[in-house]
Amino acid sequence: MFFRFAVLCLGILAVNGQTIKWWSTATLYQVYPRSLKDTNGDGVGDIKGITESIPHFIQSGIDCVWLSPIYKSPMKDFGYDISDYLSIDPIFGTWEDFLELSNALKAAGLKLVMDFVPNHTSDEHDWFIRSVNREDPYTNYYIWKDSLGLDANGTQIPPNNWLSAFAGSAWQWNDQRQQFYLHQFTVGQPDLDFRNPLVLQEMKNILRYWLDNGVDGFRIDAPPHIIEQIDFLDEPLTNDPSCPENQFCQLNHIYTMNQPETLDILREFRQVIDQYQSETGRVIVLMSEPSNLHNFTMSYYGTEQDPIMDFPFNFNLIYDLPAETFAIDIKAALDKWLLDMPTGKVANWVTGNHDLPRTRSRFGIDDGEFALSLYMIRMLLPGVSVTYYGEEINMENTFVSWQETRDPQGCNAGPDLYQKYSRDPARTPFQWNSQNLAGFTTGSTSWLPVNPNYVNLNLEDQMSSIRTEFTFYQRLAEARKSNTIRFGSLEYKSINNDVFAFTREIQADDKYLVIVNPNDIEVRVNVRAAFPQLPEIGLVYLSTLGLTTTANDPIILSDVILDARGGLVVNF
Ligand code: GLC
């Protein structure tokens, strides 16, 4: 089959008459703005730092930058508590800095996706302040409930047993209004009431505002929490003995999460995007965090006739791969997405983000090798690939002491448990070079500690040698741009339960074979028997860094020897 390409209009490509949108084969790069680059020396990353990082984005071969929130915020949840959705927080810079970034990204041919946080505002948002005062139309913008009375200590009793995702009651008493408000995250993040049509309208206007200011898409935050069941009944206990007191895992969240109305709200957001696309011809991407329930996540996609999200994030390569992962687990993680995804939709692959331990720190022995193997898988499968900043140099979790802990989820867990809950270890500064504080800041401190391994693990060093994590990442990004990886067919297998392998093929173009050994020991397999359509001999395109086999070495497929946790990409 011969593939013909034609650029139709802004961001749409036609392949054999089928339209392909820019995002459907893109590499997205998630920036956690506080931690990429600090240009004003206050120890916190900023927008100018992101702009200065554009040459790095280009060298990394990414297509699109997704920014965690940069809006005005008291930073109780580091930007996920927004006090003004239409302006930039001074810690990150000015509106001019934002425009400069947006223009510079455009000039570099890169897209820009913003985080969109509809579930809650900051308690310092003007709407909340007015709501506390019962000022219309804001009186019912949030979920307010009466107290159930006073307990023996004279403390107000909350309306039900609902818990915050960050531990403790999800209800906060407000003395002024003499009512409780719901906050599913920190006390400083009151939940909006999405049953109020004015709230929905406000949020749609915000989307429109940023579209008018040139952004290319949104990542919707926390959709499972967006609407609650109207009876406000107690949630059932999980009776999970491993769940600490007061933690979110105590309850089965059948009334606060995944309510059927969620999809109607997401559809309303879709409508804004569709209208904007048809008015301007620009192609916008709408993606979201997944639900904790797989089937509900799949419903976020909608259908071909009733599309909702372009894609909800696929965390299967995170949640479905245990510390001791076998080839069959990887296959099952792929099956679960690819077989359940609605017809005509685009897949996506994520291995890490700002809420979870870094990829290379999730799997027992940390030699970095298995993380690289996973990046191979993530980058060479069909669909969207999401890189969390630092993965391109294979950064690992950083130890953050209790005194240094900033994440509210860590702080709320207390000194004994914070290490289990804190998200700080995956949010530490990007390691640019081996200078003081890893070249992250022009100042003398950083908001979270820099990983002491920066002396040996940093971008500059990795750029100056031939076979490093960064050059490995560049090779993957390069392969992603080939027609085979963008449009080729996929066949994947767990061979003898020892190695996970897949092929990407398009007739008349190069073929790729990816082989990964998740075991702690070397394995020897006949890959040819599993993929008889492939030639007996191929050439190595890329290998994980622990392997002695390197690019252009011949590989005999009927007898492949692969070191523990290593991965190979073979080219034909
Ligand atoms: C999402 C974000 C997380 C944030 C929470 C509340 O899960 O990814 O960082 O704390 O929502 O906004």
C-alpha cells in the first residue's frame, strides 16, 4: 500500500484520504513549571525559563508542550488552586512572558496545551469570596451545606463522612457563612457546583478565552470529581486494613466520583472546542486525566458519533505494571487499552507525571534500564506519547525530607507517612548541568531539593557523549517521526512469558521490532518464531544503555540474547 500525504490545513494531514490530526501521532512533553528553569533566581521555575528551554524541546524532538497550571494561585496545591483563571501568577512571570512563550513556541513549530482545572477554584478566588458573602449570582457557585449540629466538644458536625483526596474530612466549616463547603482536595480548593448552569458557563468562557489567546488544547484536571450525587449520603467504608486512618482509601467513592453526569459536563467542554474549530479551522486537542474506573475512562472518549475527549490519559503502563513486572503484564496493559478503546479513537501512552513516582523509581532495583525499555515501548506504539519533564534524561525520584516537604498531600499525611503520599520526589528541579543546583536556577536555593545525582545525571553531560539516556531519547523521538511509527500496523506478543515484543510495519517502508526483557536475568528467545513474517537478520536501531549490542549490530532473530531489563529496537 502506498501512503500519500498532503497537508490540508492548520494541523490536519491526509493519509490515503483519511484525515490525521496533528496531535494524533504527537509527542507531548509535560512541563511542571516550578521545576523546569528559574531565570529570576527565586528558586522557582518560571515562564521565561520555559521559553529559554525551547532549544532543548527542539533537540528532544517533541511536538507539543503541556504546562501544568501557571494561572494566578496562592499555591496551596502549587497552581491547581486557581484564584484567577485569566491571568498569570507573578511567581511564573507576566502576561507578556506568556505571549513571548506562546509566540516562540509557534515560531519553533511547537504546540501549547494548558492545564484546565474545572472541579475547584482557590478559596481566594473572587467567586468564592463573594459566595461566602452570599452575593448573587455567586451564592450557589460552590457546594455549601448546613452543619448537622455541634458535637460534645462544641465542634460543628459535617454533613456526611466524605473524605478529601488529601486526607481528612472533605468539609470545611466557614464561620462567616455559617455553613460547610466541600473540598475534595485541599481546604484551599473549594469544589464548584456543576449543577449550577452559571458555573458551567463560566468554565466554558475560560476555555474560549485561552483559545482566543492562541493555545492549542487543554488537559482537563480531575474529571472524576467534577460532580457529586445529590443526596449527599455517607460513602461506604472500604474496611481496607492497609488504609491509614482519615485517608481517602477509607471510603468507596460511589457518591463523589464518576457520576454519570460527568460525561454531560465533558460534552459541554467538547462543544466549545468544536465550535472554535469550526469557526477558525484550527485543530485543538482535548485530553483529560483518566478515571480510577477503567470503563468510565473509556467512556470519556465518547464514540465516533458522539465524541467527547480526544483522549483520556492512559495510565496502564503505570498502574498495571507491578514492581516485579513480567512480559505478560505489559501485554495485558496494552490489551486493556487497545481492545477496550472505542472504534476510531487514538491511543496514548503515559509512564509518569507530577502526581506519581518517576518511572525509573517504580521498579525495584534502580539501574535505569527498565525505565529506558518502557520509554521504548511508550514512544514506539501507535498514538500519542507523553513525556514527563526529566524522563528524557531518565531522572529518578529525589529524597525529600519531612522539613523540605511542600506537597499538601505529603504534609497532610504527617511525618510518619509523608513518604508514602508526597508527590515532591517526582517534582524536583530539572538537571541541566553539573554546576551548582544543576543549572536550574540563577539563585542560591531551589523550592525543592535538587537530586544530588545531578553531578553525574544531567543534560549537558548526556549531550556531550554518544550513548546516553538523552541521545537514546532523541533516537526514539526520531523514529516516532517515521511513517512506520506514525501510521504503521502493530502486532505485539509476550514471547514465552519472558520477553515482550512488538512490530510496527508499513509496506515499502522500514519495519521496526521492539524487544524488551523485563526479567532480572538474561533471556534467550527465538523471536522469529513469534514473528515469522520478519527476515532472519535485522540491524539494531537502538539498545538500552546496559547492553553491549549497539546501533547497526546485526541481530539474528531466531536466537536473541537480551540482558536483564534491557530493550532493543531492530530495524529491517
Ligand atoms: C489532579 C492533579 C493534581 C492535583 C489535583 C487537584 O489530580 O494532577 O496534581 O493536586 O488534580 O487539582
